[in-house]
Amino acid sequence: MSFARQPTRTQLLESAQALCAAFAAKADVGALLAHFSSTHQISALEHGLPLLAPFLGRPFAGRAGPASVPAYFELLQQHLTYEDMSFGPYVVDAEASRVSVKGSAKFTWAEGAGKGQAWDETFVYILDFDQDAKVTDYQVWADSGAAYLARKGELSQLTAIDSASKDKAEDKPADDQSDTKTLVDA
């Protein structure tokens, strides 16, 4: 009976942190791929409806071709820029060889009608690893609605309306309830 070697909790955490640091540093596609397995099929999936953005809701697999993991990262670089990206906390499941992590950044749509439209976003990664602590499956849950509205050039209008509504609410005095009658039992 043969057992496959599993990476330790520390190895998984360090591998996840290294990939996230590379992504936050805007590493090129080749540098990102260095964090992925070369012995297993690799995949990337950003959950959401495919009609909302070109990188959403489509499974990307393998190392070559229009539906490959490199193609996913190239689509991100084509359509988005980001700044102030940070990650944490990390949750490591050593038995499943999986790491989950929350991230945040300011994203900006980079082309077309939405060019320049920006939003702050919190997102989640789930990363699965092979026996060498290299990523096999990369999943993302993010704010697909903001990405869609930015892509269409409509996000800044909504954020301006939201800001104006918040400003009005802050300018309005707190309700002292002086116009409310209180009924008291005699």
C-alpha cells in the first residue's frame, strides 16, 4: 500500500502566501504560473455569470490555449488594473490540501466604455494544491456586479448617487421623535 505525500500546513500556507504576494505585486503571467502544478491538470475559475465580464463564469484549464489558466490571467490584465491589494486571514486545511483567503483591493476597469471606473472590493480565493504544494485549482468569488457596471461605464453614476444619498442622510438631524405620541397605561 502506497500513500501519496501531502504537504504540511506550513508548506501550504507559504505557497498560498507566495502566490498572493506575486498577484498583489502585479507579477507577469509566467511568474504567476510558476506557483501552479506541473504534474497535475491546473484550473482557474472566477465565479459569476459569463455575460458580466470575459473572465467570469468560464472554466480555464491547462497551460495553453484560449481557455487556459494563462488566458484567464491575461484577460484579467487586459480588463483590470488594481492597487492596494492585501490578503488575510489565511485558513489552511492540510487534510484537503486547500487554503482559503480573503483579499481586498481597489480595482479599475481598463478599457472600453468603463475605462477608469473604479471600486473597492473584497474577494475570496480557494486554492487547492498538489503533493508539492503547487496550486492545482484556483477559484475566486468576487463582486461581479461592480465589474459588470464598471465595464458598461455605469458604476461611477451609481456610486455618485450613493455618495449623494449618504451625504444627505448625514446632514439630516437625528429624529428626536418629538412628533411621536407615547401611550402609557393609566
